[in-house]
Amino acid sequence: YAWDANEEYLFKAMVAFAMRRHSSKSTTQISNVLLCNVTDRVSFWFVVTDSSKNVTTVPGSEVEAAIRMNRNRINNAFLLSDKTLQFLKITSTLSPPVEPSTPVWLIVFGVVLCLIVAGIIFLIVSGIQKHKKKNKESTETENLEEKVEVTLENGIPCEALDLKAGHINGVFAADDDRFTSL
């Protein structure tokens, strides 16, 4: 950052502007702002004089109040911020911390509640799917048992009897006359 006579003039003009704005008097001129001990690192101290009164310097509290009131205008004139343009003995005017429109605890509570509801819905849906799958498997096994109903007697597969239609023994069906009736 090149600090030259033009930059000094701009700084003096901004301090004179701040003093005029603060005191609502147009007595402060650029020539009333004096820079002292200017170094290469752009550090200096300044004094504001008042030629309309018998007092040669304006009290420091008035200068501090004027700079505090117009600090952002001074920063903007030099394209700097409170971190880069520092006035010793004048505290920076920090903006108040941003407060969210909803409290943080409410956001956390909402997220936890959503996770719990999602977990309950997942458990219900997975239980219903398991129940349907179990019912489907049991009906399939019943259908298979009905279709293939083979009984084993002495290790030999036998056909199942159809109890509704009955079963006719072929040995006795062909020769009914051979036996005497009782």
C-alpha cells in the first residue's frame, strides 16, 4: 500500500468530515488535522485543532466519538476494514452477532425427531414386508404339499387315497359272484 501525500490528504479530509458530522459545526478544516511521526509502515498519530476557540486541540473524547461514529466511512475511503485500519485507544465497532431466526436447540430437536420417525417407519415397513414374505412362503409350501401328496409305507411310495370319491379295491370288484352272499 503506497502511502503518499495524496493518501495523507484523503485521511485528513476523512477526519475533518467525521469531526464536522459529529459536532454539527463546519469549523473543522483539513488544515486543522495534523499528522505527526509518520513512518514507512503507515503508522502515525494525529491531532485535531480548533481555531475558533482559544483551545488549540480538540479533546480526545470528541475525536474518538467522531471516528467511532464514521469509522465505516473512513474504512471504505481507504478500502480497508477494522482489522487492517487500526486506531489505537479507539475500540472497533463490531457488528452484533447474528442470531438465527430459530433457536439452535429447536433445529437439533427437529433433526433428532425426524431420525426417530424415519426409524419407526422403516421398522414398520420392514415388518410388514417380512410378514407378507412369510405368508407367501407358507402358502407356497402348502400348495406344494397338496400337489405332491405321496405317502411312504415300508419305504415304498404309495398314492394317496381320495377320500371324497372313495376307493374301490380291484380284487373284489371283478368277481362279485364267486362269493356267497351272507
